Amino acid sequence: MKNILVIGSTGQIGSELTMKLRHDLPGGVTVAGYIPGSEPKGKLLTSGPAEVANVTNAQQIADIVDKYDIDTIYNLAALLSATAERRPLLAWDIQMNGLLNILEIAREKHVAVFTPSSIGSFGPSTPHDNTPQDTIQRPTSMYGVTKVATELLSDYYYTKYGVDTRSVRFPGLISYTTPPGGGTTDYAVEVFYAAVKGEEFICPIAPGTYMDMMYMPDALQAAVDIMRARPQYLKHRNSFNIAAMSFEPEELFAAIRKRIPSLKVRYQVDPVRQAIADSWPDRMDDICARKEWGWSHSYDLDDMVDDMIRNLRIKFGIEDPLKIKD
Ligand code: AKB
């Protein structure tokens, strides 16, 4: 992994993954791929090359691969679960036709491909507790349908053509750099913004709804480590369960209130997001990722809450009230 194209580099994962790859792998080039209207800004723009890279435009992607001698593509272009329910045809176009374009280019030009899967690849008939690596995957959302199909198509290109495809099933990702948009797990990010700014938080997910979650630094490390793993140890490829923490809204709010007691929450459950959340695992079993490529997480709930609050306060120039008292 030396010359890398990150498609979707201005999104929640891409904006941080691009910077990490540039920092951790300085010998090559990491190209920030974006679509017009979501141009990279600041350090993301100044620290390396950027190119328009629309997954639905195969020629555009092929040209970038040739221009920079790309050997690895991180294909992060996707509509998240709630948006995909509103725009299922667009979700299919980006997630499936886009993926097919990338896999064909990868086959012709010998490029490795990472396309994330998700807890969304599971459905109501999947065992919800300790969801095994290999189990029933019958999702009921368009997002889930595309994620299962992504896993299958990526494995197909590996077994049929030898394309080096690898992936992880991300939990809900919590981060402070770029907000997510249109996901079911977004509440677990949005509540931090409300807490730090002293605003009331309207929660779209009902109390008692458990979902897997992960802090962004762990997710980024997983995305790098899986692509650098020794292939002879990989029994699975697309896609590995990875887990870090599982909580329901009240547990998260209690952890935030330990640091910001004034947090106010009102529930206004969104039926679309709630139905999706109810169909997803409560917690996944990630033993295969641990055994096959040494996956382990660093952040638990308390570490993550501390770091999120500290960084959002810096981002918004808000003093820590406890520090002021000292
Ligand atoms: C979503 O909520 O749609 C995503 C995911 C878990 O894949 N964050």
C-alpha cells in the first residue's frame, strides 16, 4: 500500500482517513477523491493532491489510477442508512454500480480495494447478541441490501479474479472532525454537539435500543490494518465484524452527564431510524478479526466521551467549566 485513492475523502471517515494515510505512509501519495460540491478544504486540501472522483464515472476513476499509479482504493462513497431509505435508487447507483466500476478497474489494473460494510448488513433474523462473523444476513433496509451485495461482490472478485478486496463491518462511528449525515447511529455524535453547546438534544432513537459503536481512531486503525494484514492469515475477506462498545441512548447520556450534568434530552423517535436500529445487532462478536489480523480496539465508552468533549470544546472555543473553577 503506497499510492492510495480515497473516494469520498470529505466525508466522516474519508476526511480523517486521508490525513492518517498521508501521515502514516509518507513514502507514497494519498489522493483525496471528492465530488463537486464537497471539495476538500484546509489541511485536507493543502497536504496532498485532490481529484474529482465520482464512483459512477468509471473513466474518471481509471484516469486517476493511471495518473498516480494507484495501488489501493478506499471506496467510501455511500448514502447512509436513513438517507438510503429516502433515495433507494441513488443508493443502489452509488453503492452497487459505483462498486462494480471500481472492481472492474481493480481487476484490470491490479489495485487492492477496501469498501466498508456495516452493522447494517444484518437484519431482524440475525442473532442480535454476540452476532457471529458468519450468520444470517437478511437486512430489510436498502442500505443493508447494498452492504450485503457489496460483501458478496467483493468476495466474488477476489475468488474469481484474484482482486485483493478486504473490508470490515463498521459499527456506528463517533467522531468530532466531520459530522456524519443520514445515518441511524448519528444520534450518538449529535448529542455531543448539543451537550457542548448547551442545547437541548432531540433524540430520534428510543431508550433501550442497543447498537455497536466505535470511536473514529479505532475505525481508522482498522481500515489501515486490514489492508496491511498478511493475506495468508485471512480466512475471511468481505467483511470482518469489528466491535468496541455497545450502548443504548440512556447509557451514553449518563456518561456525558458525568462530565456535563446540564445535558437535556427529549425523545422524538423517528420511525424510519428506529425500525432500522431495531433490525441491527445489539453487539457483534469480532473474534475472527482478532484472530486473523490482530484487530483490537483502544477506546471504551468513557475514553471516547472524554476525548469527544475535550475536542469539541476546542473546536468551538468553549472553556471547560470545571477547569475555570480550578
Ligand atoms: C448508519 O447509521 O447508517 C451508519 C452505519 C452504522 O453504517 N453509521
